[in-house]
Amino acid sequence: MCYILSVLLRGDSYGTELIGQLEREFPIYRLSDTVLYSALKFLEDEAVITGYWKKVEGRGRPRRMYQILPEWRHQAQDLAHLWHGYIAQGKGVSRHQHQDLETGHSG
């Protein structure tokens, strides 16, 4: 869930994009559809995120987009920080790279 929130803090996204982004940014980690959609359902049921349908450019059918509800942004940032700390330890990244992970920048 910390990973999902860290991505949604950067902007709205949909399920398969969340999985694809994890595979691109952190290829050593895997997230199954079942685990992802269970986490999204839990977050939506708990009113942390909300979902809406949107036609995505270059995709056939509308996608279920997710976004963090405004009242949860601060808590989501705290949880995303846990994810960034976890991957920073696992990857042995520098403090500067760790800050880049938190802001969504690379370089």
C-alpha cells in the first residue's frame, strides 16, 4: 500500500500502470494483479482513495483511475516515506537519490 500511495501522490493512475511503473522503476520487485487490486479495494473502502473512469489516450477501453482523497494526503506522504526508506535501504541509494525517490524525480 505504501508503494501505491507513493505513486498516487505524484498523480492519478490506474492498476496496470501502477504495476508497469513498479516494474520499470524497481525491476527487482513484483506486484501481482490480485495483491494490487485487493490493496486498491481496501484503500477505496477505507476512503483513502477514490476511483473514477477515464478514457486513457492510446488505450481501448476506459480505465479505473485512482486518486488520494485530500484529507488523506498528509498520511499518504508519511506512508510513502516508509516505502522510499525501504527501497533506499535495499538499493543502497544515497541520501540525494532517496530525496529524488520521494519527489518522483530521477537523476
